[in-house]
Amino acid sequence: MADDLLFNLNLGSSSDSDPEDLASCPAKQPVSRADRSALSQSAFAALKKEYFPRVENGDLWTQIPLPLTPEPDANRGGLISKPQAQDLLHAVEELYFYRRYSDGIGFVKKIMADGGEQKIDLETRELLRKYEGRCKSKLESSQ
């Protein structure tokens, strides 16, 4: 009988509303996807002002500043951020796609120079080396 009373305890304060009133709480209401991702007019205008489309014409690698400089973030341990690493990969992939193999090899060498290899996470480093190898094999097979 004492165990039945345990589950009847009200742990809230006396100012708490009834459980039925919680359904009217805005935080409990389901939110549509459009409502979650909606921007105010001023936020949209600011975003539109800063937006520029990325044109992929084989020159993405020229826009990447080298030597690599990690963002000051204690959680990354001196490594570049994931978006920076993805930009490196996209640039090398773009050079490979446009069959600019010698540029791809040179770009990977520039990335790895001046301690750049230690600033890149292992997965990205392996992928860059893989594209460097692919570019070398394509160059050798075309000669």
C-alpha cells in the first residue's frame, strides 16, 4: 500500500499548471519543417547579400589559401576544420575530373608541404594521397 502512494507524489511546485495545460504550451506544439527553417526577412536579406554560387570550372584549387592554417579551436587539436578539409578534397577531385592530373599532383604536394600533412585529419590525408596516386597513374598511362 505504501508503494502505491509513491507514484502519486507531485514533484512540481504548487504554481505548476495541470498536465492538460501543457498541451497548450508552444514548446510542446508540433512544428512544421517550414516553420523550423524559416528566416526572417532581414536574415534572408543578409544571407542573400553574402551568397555567391560556387562555379566549378577547374579553378577551385586557386581559391584555397596555402599553407594551411587551422582555425583557433581547442577541440580540433591543431587540425583544419572539416569544411576546410572538404574544400581541399573538392579541389583535387575537380582537377581529376577535368583531367588536369599534373595540377592535381602539384596541388597535393603544396598541401602537404610546410607541415600541412600534420594539419589534416587521417581520413582526408589518405583521400588526398589516393587522388595523388590516381593522377600519377593517369599521367603514366597517357604517356
